[in-house]
Amino acid sequence: MCLLIANPDNQPIGLDIIETATESNPDGFGFAFVKDGQVKIHKTTSCDPDEQRNLLKKHGWPQLVHWRYTTS
């Protein structure tokens, strides 16, 4: 099952949470954020928690973060 985290505040998600989420849901990563009043979406197959954290810190809030776990 996938994992979703709503992150409404200007507070980065802790690296420990990102690492645990990536280990449990290793099949993709993406997030939605608001920029200039519009919802933007970023998707990647990156499983590097540091890269994920840097991407999340780079973009605005609120955010909806998704770690994918493939099922059949």
C-alpha cells in the first residue's frame, strides 16, 4: 500500500521519516505543491532519501507527498 503525507506547514519532513517511507514504499516518489496559486506535481523513481528531502525543501507548501508501493 502507498503512503501519503499531508504537509501543510512550512516545516520540512524529517529525514528519518523520509528514510522509513522510502524503505517501506520503494517503487516511486512524488509530491504535489502549490506555486503561484496552482497545484504542481513532481514525480520520480528516485529512492535516495537525501534527494527526496532536497526536492521537498526546494518547493513550496502546502505539500502532499506520496511514496509508491507497487501491487499486482
